[in-house]
Amino acid sequence: MKRLKAKFNKRLFIQILKFTVFALSIALLYNELFLKEDFSTFITRFKEGLVQVNITWLVIGVSLVFFNWGAEALKWKLLIADYEKVRFFPAYRAILAGVFIGFFTPNRVGEFAGRLVYLKTDKKIEGALLTMSGNIAQLLCTVLFGLASIIYLYDQNPWPWVTWTSFFITTSALLFLYFNLDRLSWLFRLVKVPRKLLRYFIAIKKLEKSRLASVMLISIGRYLVFALQYFFFFKAFHSDITFFQTMVSLAAMFLTQTLLPTLAISEVTVRGSVALKTFAPYLQNDLIILSVTYSIWLVNMLVPALTGGILFLFNRSKDVGT
């Protein structure tokens, strides 16, 4: 009887904690979106009809959000397959829960924590390591596309072949590290990580190069979905920017954002400022740039985060597995 009561109290405490976190999150979100001048001013101008929208292109752009997070779910499902078989839709729910948790952590580093709620208790550390492997693949895409974009846009080197040779050497080195993540175990020994924890690193060692290659290809595909989404939104807001110009500017924007330590909840205004700079070479209409940037943030981050928050509140362990 006492055991049942203790179990009930524990569940009640966890549920209250979840509701508290969710309520505080909503309060922070309201403060960020409606009490900050930049975003509220944009909303006012949008409501006044200063921005005309092509609904067809808008709907196409919005629909890509499912492919965006679907690719992330597929990637995560593939990475943890050796430890736990998770169906696609439970994996998708786990990704959305991760978006909610990551929404309030610097550079969304907490995303993996939300996903781990959907894993069995004895596999959470392995799941965290494997999740980080997927994040590294996505980060590599951001860095490599971003570096190429910045070189293309701003390089003033009189011998451009030197710059591009350096870029390809950097690319090769980073890809080599990615496909040999298991060799980084010496870093853990260097900082004298206890052997009890080192045994979890076998999760990385079990990743075949073919699977890492698949994860990288999915990450590149997800990156291209982002670019297409921006392009379709620019079309929706009647901009004549080309897909190549969108891709170049977007790559520079993503790299800059990655280097700036921000919370996803406050990222919207930072993203707007960065977008104005990186899209400036091809587009001088600030209102269109902000309209596209803020709209995509709402579609890609806010809606999935709120959905993930609700899923996080009512998560049950039965959501996991085959």
C-alpha cells in the first residue's frame, strides 16, 4: 500500500512539474513575442495589410514543415535502431517534445532531453550520445554550407584558389572526424572520464560508416528543405529572389545564428536582424525579409514547440516501441 502511494505521489509530482514548466514556457513566449518591440511592430504592420501574400506558395511552404521534422525523426530512428526499435510516428512525437525542451535552452542544446523521455530508462545515455551524433551531422551541414556561402559573398582574397583550397581541406577534415567519431574516445580518457561511463561510448563505436553516411544525406536533405521553404515563402511574399540567391543568403544566416549563443525563444528577433544583413546583397525590402523570416520561425519552431509541449505533458511510456 505504501509503495503504491509513493508511486502515485511521484507521478503526481512529475505531472505538476510538467504543467509548471509548460505554464512558465507560455509566459516566457508571450513576453518574447508580444512585449518585444521588433516582433510586435512587425505583427502590427502585417495586420495593416502592408504585406500581400500568395496563398498557394504559402501553403506549399508551410507543408514543408512536416518534411523538415520528419527528416529529423527518420534520422533519430535510424541512429538508435541498435538499442531500441521506434516506429516513425512515436519518433516524430519524440522530436517535437525535444523541440519544446530545446526552445528554452541556449542554441537548442536541450532538444535531445525531450527525445529521451520516449526511450526506455536503461538506454537513455546511449540515446543521448547517438542523438548528439545526429546533431553533429546537421551542424556540419550548417558549417560547410555557411563557410562556402561566406566565401562566395565576402571573400576579397586576390588569389581565390587559396581560400577555396582551404575550404576543401577544412571540409575533408570535418567529414573525416564525423566518420570516425569513435576515435574521439581518447578525449574522454584525456579528461579522465570514469571507465563506468566510457562503456556507454560503445554506442558510437557501433555506428557503421554506411549509417553515418545515411544520416549525413538525410541532414543535407533537411537543409535543402529549409532552403526550399524559404524560397517558397519569398514567392508567397512576391519577391523575385532566385533559389540560388536564397540558398547562399540562408547558408550565411544559419552559420551566423549558430555562432551566436541564443535561446530559441528569443531567436526570432535575432534571426530577423541577421536575415536583414545576409539577404541584403539580393533583396533590399526589409519588410519582405522580416515577413519571411518571422513566418518561417512561427511555422518551423513555435507551432512544433507548442505541439511538443502538449505531447510532453501527456507522454506515456507506451508511446515507445514497435
